[in-house]
Amino acid sequence: MLVLSAPVGEGHVAAARVLAARMRALWPAVQVHEVEGTGRGGPRRDRLLRASYAATMRVAPRLYGLGYDLLVAFPRVAAFFKGVAAARLGRALAPLVAADRPDLVVSTYPLTSGGLAWLRRRGRLPGRTVAVVTDVAVHPFWVWPDVDETWTLLPASRDQARAIAPAADVRVAAAAVDPRFRPGDRAAARAATGAREDALVVLVTGGSLGFGGLDTVVAAVLAAGTGVQAVVLAGRNERLRERLLARGLPPERLVVHGWTDRVPELVTAADVVLTTAGGMIATEALAAGRPVLFATPIPGHGRAGAEMTAEAGLALVCPRPWDVTATVRRLRDTPGELERLAARAEEFARPDLDDALRALAARAPRG
């Protein structure tokens, strides 16, 4: 089995690592090869992808959103760029696929999935291929009819993918998240992490890069007043962490974490997870049975995913900072609304990833 991802943000890689780990646990005798890159000659390309993505998200997120919106609005333009990208990635991946001759290939990065589709059309990929979509909103580059299966997170995501590529086999599957993200003991998690027992605990995150104007968002959460504690994940954004700590607020009001491996515990301790990024952290929160607030979601797939998640009853969208303040205050003062959101999140958490992988293995050919 071959599991492919690319180091653009953390979500694609995190999902791939989870899938590979579950495969090894389910089938100890199976060879599982993980590759976190875009194939032959890819290190320079991977660094460029990572750097350009990070720079765009921090400096010009609206530009990224514009690109997403244009590709969604003009399918023929998207098809042209998809064809160019698929050919480049297909050629780069060809030596790896030829050497491994995998029975099953799973991809968590859309351009890599396109490369696999390119190889399949040329008869150079005999194994079964699966594209795992890690966002609720399905970008046109996520869906390739020549890939055997495409896994999405919600029925609305499946419908969106089918509209992009009617010939694709699109399914709703359990989220590919670390098994530590599951409904757990909130009181124990709060005791372990120092979160307040007597407050509405809001876990604030802008993804691994800490983007999305978190300074403003954190201020909006704190403006909700007493009885609210903001716990912030600054990720790899050290400047953000320093700025928030410089506010000098007591931990009863504000706790700031840099890069940490305690995210599952912190999610369990929270009442609600507030994110500007969407993507993997939103999925992880829902898998843990925690509802999501999307605050000033980033343009493009972030905004689209926020709206789709809210329409499914799993989240609330706060377009402006003052909407964040009003929503946090309302959740603090009307616990019934928070309980209803949490109940929907726990429904999302019920499907089992291992069951999905077992069913997939039954459909894969044997080399």
C-alpha cells in the first residue's frame, strides 16, 4: 500500500499519517509505504509549494480566495490547469509507482491525486486508487474521474464533488483524523490542561501557520466578558504567540500555546473550537464531538467549507469580529444551543475509519 501526501500546510500530511498508521495496525503483514512529497525531482517543488502557500495565506489570503472562486466559476479554466498539473505530477510519480507496484494507493493531496489519474489513463497504475478529501468544501482539483474512489466528509461535500466530475465514484467516509480525537472526558481534560472548569472554554486556532488575523479574533472572544476563557493555538507562528503573551492577561482569561502535541487533549477540554482556517482542525474538533465556530473564515475553500459545515448543523459562522463576540456570549448564556451543536458533532464522530479501510481493502485487487 502506498500513501501519498505533500507538505503544504499540515492537514494533508496529518491525514496521510493517520491512514498509514491505521493500515499498519489493521494489517501488520502488509507493506505500507508513506511518501510526503510530489515525486521525482520534487524537493524543490515541495519547498516552493510550502513557501508560496504560507506566504499567500499570511499576506494575501484574498488572492488565494479569488483563485479558488475563479476555478469554481469557470470549469473549463479549471480543467485546463488540472490537465497541466496532472501531467507534471504523473511524470514525477511514475518511477515511485513503477518501483512499488502497489495494490492500493491513497492520496491526501489533490495535485498528487491528479498525477495518479494521469498514470491510470495511460495504463501505468494497476492498483486501486483513492483520493481522500481533507476539507469539507471540495476544490475542483480534488476530484478526478480516473481515480477509483474519492472520499468526502459530508453528504454536501459528496454532492459538490459529483457536480464537478459526474463520472467520479464519490463516497462519504469517516474522517482521517488521529484516533485521539474522539469524544472524551471533558473534566479530566480540563484538569490535565489547566482549562477553567467554571468557564466557557474557547479553543482558538488559525491552523498550523496561525493565520487568519488571530489577534483580532482573540480580542473578540475576550470581549464576550467574564466566564469565557480563550485558549489559543498559535502553531508555528511564533510572532503571534509573543504578541498574545505580551497582553499580560492572567491564564484565567487567556492561555497561549505554540506548537504542541497536546491538541487532542485541548480540543476535549474545550466547549467549542473557533478557527479561521477550517480544514483539518475543524474536522478533528468534530471527530471529538466538539462544535466549531468559523471566525472571519479565510476566503476560498475556508469560507465555502464554513458555510457547508454550518448548513449541516455542525458549526456557526461569524463573518466579522463583533459576530464572534456576540456568538460566544450567546453560547455562554444559552447552554442549550451549545448542547444541540455538540450533539450534532457527536453524530459526525460516529463513523469508524477502520471500518472504511476494511471495506476499501475488500475492493482492492491483490498483486
